[in-house]
Amino acid sequence: MVSNFTKVRVIYADTDAMGIVYHTNYIKWFEVGRNELMRQLGVAYTELEKLGLNLPLTKVGCHYLLPAKYDQFVTVETKFDYIKRASIRFNSHIWDEEGKKLLVEGYTIHACTNMEGKIRRIPQLLLDLTNKFNINKGE
């Protein structure tokens, strides 16, 4: 299964008064990882928009294990869990810079919609990834 690894430096604006990353910023980094994974596989979000489609977030889960801190590099690991007929699930792991300590693990689930927000089938260009990269079809 294909993974994307994206490095992020923790900036001061991402932290609380103690210099620890504020919890919602991990969700933002999940998005960075999703975008980079899609781009790596040749399907940037802009391609979906050109087809008149969006992938709005419908569910997120996050388990915080260890804190990230100001000026630290973290690595966001992202992979597909499944691509179904009208939804996609991504799994994310955020590691310390060396990839030895798992800081956060989580997932996001996205529906496929048209620009008016109506549910649509996942486009063929994404479904083709299930065979090409051995992604679970979620059946």
C-alpha cells in the first residue's frame, strides 16, 4: 500500500502557551498529508474540482499519544484505508522527526459530492487507484 510522508515544522502559531501543539492543528496536518498523497498518486484535489466534485470531511478521529512541540519537525504519514462508491477514508500517523515515536494516529472520512453538496459516486480516476495501488475497495 502506498504511503506519503510529509515533513512539517511546528511553528509558534501552532502551539499553546506551553509550546505544545494545540490539538486541532493535528487535523490540519492530516489535510496536508491527504493533499500530498493525492498529488503523489497523480490526482490533485484541483483535478476533482475541475470535474465538479468535492471531498468534504464527514468524520474525523484522532488519538493523541505524545505531544509535538514548538520548532520540532514532525512527519505526517498518510495512506488510503479504502475507497468506496461515494466515500474515501484516509489513515494518518504523525511521527517525531526520526520516525521512532508515534505522536498521533487518526483518520478522516470524506464523502464525494458535487459543487451543490449532493452525494456523487467517486470518479473513475480515483477508483482506478484501488487496483493500481492495492487500495481496499471497502466493500
